[in-house]
Amino acid sequence: MSTFECRVSSVREKNVKSYGKMNMFDNYEETCWSSDVGTPQWVVIIYEKEHTLSSFKIEFQGGFVGKNCHVEAGNDRKELTIVESFYPKDKNGLQYFLLKNHVTAKIFKFVFNESTDFFGRIIIYNFLLYSKEKECPD
């Protein structure tokens, strides 16, 4: 099992219990991460060891979906490089994003520069990362 740390740009009303970052990974359909207002919003996944990211899935709440998004990666938080842009649809349900090139790094940052919500909020129910071989974080 891979050990990872997650950081987010903000949490709605600082209510970590109801809207905290780990809700994206708990496999419960009724829990979510909800950001506070403002842009950009982001999610950072930090692994102890390097991982190869080939694709990812995000389940947004329609109306609170990221726009003008990209993935950054690297092994140092201060020196992340933009890897690829991605374009979610404004809808409920799991959306799949395949990277053109697999990326190996310890740190992956998913940036939502804008939101379909007027106030810039992002709501994510599930966030799954995949390597060539298997899903990560596992």
C-alpha cells in the first residue's frame, strides 16, 4: 500500500470534518472535498517514493467543476513543471483523463484555474490516480 499526503488549496468554511481533503479518497459516495470561494483551487498528492501517473479519474459535482485545468509534477514542491492540461465537463459522474505521456514523480498537483461555479468553488467526491500497472494511491 502506498503512503501519500494530500494538500488542498482551501476547505469550505474550514469545515474539515464535513468537507476535508481525505473525503475524496474514502470510497463513500456521500462525502466530498469542497473548496472555499476563489481561484485557483488545487489538490496536491505527495508520495514518499516516485510513482508513475498514467491517468486519473475525478468525480465532480456538476456546477462546481474545474475549468482551464492542468497537472504539474516534480520531486520538489518548489519546482513543479506543468505536464498537461485537462478539460472536465460540467456534469456529475466520474470523468476519466488519460495522460499523453506517463509521468514519474513524487508530487502531483492538479490545478483548477477556474470553476463553473461563479464563486470559484470546486467539489470533488472521488479522486483516483492510476499508474501503468495499478491504481494509486492504493
